[in-house]
Amino acid sequence: MNSVHLSGYIPGAIGRITELHGAYYSEHWGFDVFFESKVATELSELLSRLVENRDGFWVAMVDRRIAGSIAIDGHQAETRAARLRFFIVDPEFQGQGIGSRLLREAIEFCKKAKFKRIYLSTFAGLDPARHLYEAFGFVLAEQGEGNHWGKQVVEQTFELLL
């Protein structure tokens, strides 16, 4: 396995993470420009308002290349929960433990911040991701039909109580 290290924001991260999401979800789920522009807009918005010790952002680097990412949006952690977002691993690097490492980093950040709950939004059919979430203790809290992603899917919310 290549050497992997985690980093915070680096130049090019918004574009690369948007590209990873856009390409993967287009190829496997038929998502279009609606989804990709939503990722770019919401990731940019989150990164422009990061507050230390409340919000977190990590990229997994392999040979100076962004291989994955994860973020914690903590701006509603006191009233609702911290939100896990922008979690993706480049298909070229899947199965090497990068996703587990990113998820562990995000959960540890939330514990240090003394957040009580983490939630994430996803949709049915992403079985490897669901398996990873459940391995870390996340449970399915709700699901239902929706088009938040720009296409009709069974939307799911998973949560982890800390």
C-alpha cells in the first residue's frame, strides 16, 4: 500500500473532492450537474466558514494526491448534531483502509469537541459505505423516498450517539 497521510485543507481540495463525487455518482447512479454543483457549492460554503474545534475537514493524501475526504460540520452540534459530510474515497484507493482512517479521525474529532451525536445523509444502495458506518456504530435513524440528491432515491439518515 502507498503511504497515506491526512491533512486539512490544501489548494485544489474543493475541485478534486467535487470531481471525485461528480464522477463516481454519475457513473454509478446517473447523477448529473445538479448533484455535482451542489457538492461544489456546499463544500465551498463549509470550508469558507470553518471554525476551529467546531468544524473539521480532512483529506487523505497518497503520493501527494488527494485520495479521499471527510468533513464534520459542527455549526448545529449544540442544537441538533454534528453532520458528517463529503466522505469519499477515490475508487482507485478503496479497500486500503483509507475510508476507515478518515471516519475514525472524524469521530475522534467529535469526541474531543464533546459532541453528543453525529449524523450523516446518504441513500440506499451504497452498501460498502453503509457497512463501514455500521462497523463504527452508526445506526439507521430514518429513511424515505426523496430527491435531495437530484434524482429519486431512498434517502437515509444514519446517526452515532457519542
